[in-house]
Amino acid sequence: DIHLTQSPSFLSASVGDRVTITCRASQVIASYLAWYHQKPGKAPKLLIYGASTLQSGVPSRFSGSGSGTDFTLTISSLQPEDFATYYCQQFSGYPYSFGQGTQLEIK
Amino acid sequence: EVQLIESGGGLVTPGGSLRLSCSATGFNFSAYNMNWVRQAPGKGLEWVSSIDPSGDYVFFADSMRARFTMSRDNTKNSLFLQMNSLSADDTAVYYCARVEITLIRGFITAPHLDHWGQGTLVAVSS
């Protein structure tokens, strides 16, 4: 099974900050990675797929990069609505595992 | 508009069974892989299972393979998760999600869960 490790697990930042979350896979997964965020009590929302393709309707301040085993999600300028928990998910092989999550909080 | 609506959650005693349903509207349901994902209270997302458009191919997380069954009825645009031998560890919100597969950079297929239901809560307790 492919294991995904996100870092950091908790992140405190301010509106306007640039933040980066990383996701490391236990084996090569090419570009088969998606990013989601989730707010309390809500379903996850897709942000990025194919490691770097922005989902339609998602603001351009979100970007993804990486391939192989190391991936990053960057938010160029945090907005109040971005404070949420972020997850990566791999689609290289079953089971389609998720990272453990990164909780992004307001400083 | 794509909509996924889960139902069937509730309180069940340990060792019991429950059948979840997911009703799909707004897209050609029979053309898409579908997934179940769960989230225990205060915990992260856990992938549960996947089914292909025909219903012939189903994949499960190791911890659920022996106890859960996933199926679909394309004539009713519905997805199902039959859960048996439930324990407290199965307490979670269960989401159904659509798998979209997009061609990127000309030749790379990129699966992703592009639409999710609102979730249904399964609570296993005596």
C-alpha cells in the first residue's frame, strides 16, 4: 500500500501569508495526486488534481507542484475562507490513500 | 448540477449491519467510477472502496474488504455500501464521491474525486 505523509500537521498563519504544505508518498506515484480542503461539518472540496491542475472554479492563489514522491500545495496569499484542513490523496494504486491532513489555523 | 445524496446512516449495535445508499443526479451515473470515503469523528479522511461503471470491479481498503460490499444500480442511479460485523471503529461519516478522470498534458489520465455528497453518519454503539 502507498502511504502519504503530510507536513506540517498543524500550521498557523495570517491573512495574506504565503503557505506551503507538502505531501510525500512512500513510493513513486507519478502525478496521480489530488489536493482537497475541508471545513468543519462539510464535505471535502477538490482543489488540485494531476498534482498541478487547478480544478475549475478554484481561485488561482492555489497551486500544486511535484511528481514522483514529493508534492507541494501552495496558497500564495491566504484569505479568511482558506482556513481549513487540507488533504492529499493518491490515485496511483488501490487503496486510494489520503494523507493524515494539515490543519491550517488563523494566527 | 451534479448532486450526490447519501442515506441509511444511523445508530447500530456492535456486530450489526447497515446498508448505505447514495442517490446520484445531474450526470450520466452509469459512466463513472464511484467511491466511498469515511471520516471518524475528529479524524482524517479514510478511503473505503471504489466501483467501476459496470459494477463488475470493486476495490476495498484492507480493513473493510471482508465485511463490506459495494454495489450499484445504474437503472436507479444509485450506489450502495453494505456493512456487516460493525464495530465502534466503523463509527464515521460516510461520503460517496464521483471519480472524474481528466486527460492532462495531452496523455496523462488524472483521476480525482470531483463531487462529494454531504455524508451520512454511522454510529456503532451499545
